[in-house]
Amino acid sequence: MGWNDHVDWELDDAINDLIDEGLLEEGTPAYGVAQQVIHSGIESLSSDQRRVWDKYVREPLERRQKALEVQRVIDSNPE
């Protein structure tokens, strides 16, 4: 096993998408919490960190996922 076997690469990509879309900013507490979840899992968060995760990372991720699902439906319907 390598040093990065525990990294959640799918979440890493999703977080980078939030950054690219201006929904999350590098250097903020929310970004730090997101990086911790990527590398150590959500169970590694303290209760304060979990509140930051829920409000500033999880909620935008869920909204983005819903928007992507709607766009896929629109794109799959030619009319």
C-alpha cells in the first residue's frame, strides 16, 4: 500500500470543481476541512470542523451535484 491509498480522489476532484467555480476558496477554514476529509475521512473531524464541513463544503457539493444531474437530463433530451 502506498502513502496515498487512503486519499478520496473523487472528493478531491469535486472540491477542485468547487474551487474552479468560485464556491470554495483555497486558504479558508472550509478548504482546510475539505482537505482533511479528503486525506483522513469525515470521521477525523471535530464537531466544530464538522459544522464547517456541513455548511461550507457538503451543502455546496450537494447543490452542485443536483445541478449536474438536472443538466444531464436536459442534455439527454433533444427536444
